Amino acid sequence: MLTFLFTKTPLLFFVQSFWRDEAFSFLLAKQSLIDILFLTAKDFNPPLYYLILHLWLNLFGSSEITLRTLSLIFFTLTIYKAYDMLTDVLHLSPKKTILYLFLFLSNPVLLYYAFEVRMYAMMGFLAVFSFQALLAQKHKTYILVTTLALYTHYFMLLVLAVQIIWSLMFNKKPSHQKHTWRMFIYPLAFFLPWLIFFLSQKVFTNAFWITKPNLIDFLYLPAVLYTGYEKEYMRAFGGIFGYRGVISVLAVLLLALIGSGARRINRDNRRLFWLLLLWAFLSPILVFIISFVSQSYYLPRYLLFSTVGFIFLLVYLLESLPRKVKSFFILFLLVITLSYQLINLNSKKKFDFSTMSKDLKMILKPQDRVYVTDERDFQVAQYYLGEDRVFIYGKSYENLPAYIGKVLIDKDDIRNQLPLAPIKAAVIVHNRGYYFQMQ
């Protein structure tokens, strides 16, 4: 039973080997608190998640499961806040709330990043908490939570923009606008010192790996938000029974649901409808446009906060439909979700670096060294085999892209020659294994 759970369900993502980004999170979080601040200022994300992870690993250890548990906690808190909003904001009965919570619990994006040592689950939790505080007019809570969100991911500035636009749309009295602006200014003011520090430290680069979107991707937007679909995986699983087929069917379904539900929203509910609509779509559309005409930043994981808003929008629209139509959409949505999860289990299963490393540890002596032929494996090998014995082989430091965690790579980590006997060199080939070689 346990074997089935950890190999044939999303719990696989909880126990599988680390990949590059997760190893980077660990290696950065184990630095001193001061070093974390300076290193993140030269990287792509603010420091809060790494500071929390630093405290977490010092308290509980650094195994894969221990480190991933932090994200699982934030996912659980997201579900808790979703329950609150479904009951307090959408005014659903307890039975309906439990039913719709399954859409959050089974969502491919939220579930996958609940088991990854990255800041995305934390970002999703802080986003829903921020919107809840905004709607409840809990000003101090809103300021605190939104400030923490900004220190978690730079894309949370888009969340703040959504909230400001919505407030301007529906708070047109001068007295209300003055009070609203005051509430929004505080998080920005608290974030400004870090933003200035970041801009002063940053070595900007155009080298990035994210594929540019095309116009057809825009039609897929609702399905992308719901599933986290990425082109890179579609190339490997692109047939009608793979990602392309599921995404196409889901896109048609979701567009039909949005169209059917939106027509039934009455005038009294427009305020909440527009909040959910902007929460779900404004940020992705802005990022899509920027990515289409310039450098691409269009990646579903960066928009996880919009996924949360999109699920709330789906629930809101489903509740406006006749019972039979609603039941059809819910059933179809669950079937598509299950199909997508099954594909994810195959395509997002990581190379078993952990088992390979255990084999190597039994063979290697203290003086032996490990060389990776692909820089993407460097920090993963450091996590499993130790930082002092792992090197990048046959690469130029200047040509290493920044997005592979270059802030943690020194020039001394590059080697263009293997050691002389009797020192053994284990050479790791990306996603294939290793071999031994000496000069």
C-alpha cells in the first residue's frame, strides 16, 4: 500500500530525489543570514523564503522530506484559508465547501508545488491571505501579510496591482479612496528598501531559459492556470493522449464555463466577480504580453497566486449554473484533473540522484572527486555528495547562465582536467548515470 502511495500518487513528488532548484534552495538557505540577504539580492527572488528555510533546516534537519514539509505546511494553510473564503466570502454551506475544497486539494499546480523546496506554496498562501484580509477590511493584517508576500516573490507586485485596480473600480468616494491608498502604500514603503538594495546589487542578464509564448498559448491560458502546463513537458508528451490533448479539452471546457457563468452574474455580485476575475487573469495577461514582445517570464509556477484566484472564480461561476449543468462541469473537471495528474506522475518524475549517490558513496574514498558534465547537476551533486568534492567539468565560468544558481558557484568550482591516479574521478552524465575516469 505504501509503495503504491509513494509511486503512483502525487506523494511521489514528496519522496523523489531533489532537482536543481531544490538543491539550490537548500544550499542558499544554509548560508548565514547576512549572506542570504546579499546572495538573494544578486539572484531572482527576495530573501524571506530562504530565511525561513534557514531556520527550518537548523531546527529539523536537511533531508528531502524534512525540507519539503515546509512547503506542505504552506499548502495546508492555503487550504485552510480557502475554506474560510468559501464560507465567509462566497457564503457556501459546509457541504458545498468541502466539495469545492477538493478542487484545491487535487489541483495539479498547487499539489505539485506543495512538495517542492521552493517559495511557490508560500506565495500561494500569502496571496489568498492578502485577498481575504482586503475583503474583510483588516488593515493591519493586510499590510503585514502583503509585505511578507512582496518579500517572498517579485511577482507579488502584480497581486498588489490587481488589488489597487479593483479598489479604484469600486471605491469611488474620495474618502474611501484616500483610506484605500493609505493601506496600499504601506506594503510598498516597507518593500522599497529591499527593492533599492536589489537594484543596487543586481547584475542584469538577458540569458533566460523560458520559452516565448505564441498566440495559441493565449487561448490555453485558463487551462495553463489550472494545470501548470509547460511547453517543455509537452514536447515529450505531446500526443492526443498526452498533454496536448488534455490541455485542449480542458481549455474548451473552462472557456465554456467562464462564458456560461459570467452571463448569469447579477448586478449585486459584480464587485466580487470582478475581484476574482482580475485575481485570476490580469497578472497572467500582463506577463503574457510582456513575454510575447520582450524577454519571456511566462511560467505557470510564477503565477501560482493566479491559480488560486482562478479556482475561486471557477467555484463562483459554478454556483451560478443550473444544478445539472453544474454537476456536468464538476464531473468533467475532476476527470480531466485526474488525467492530467497521471501524466504528471510520468513526466515530472525526477532522475533518481539519491540512489545513484548512495552507490557512489560506497565506492568513493575521501580523496576521490566527483565531476558533473552538466552544470544543472552541480548543486544536486553537492547536496547528495558534499560540497567540497564536487566540480563542474569542461565548462567556462563566464558562459554559465545565471539561472542555474550561479550566485553559489565560484570559479574554483570549474575543472578542465581530471585528477591523476590514484585519485578516482566519478563523472556524472545528466539524467543517465556515472562512470569513472582518471588522467
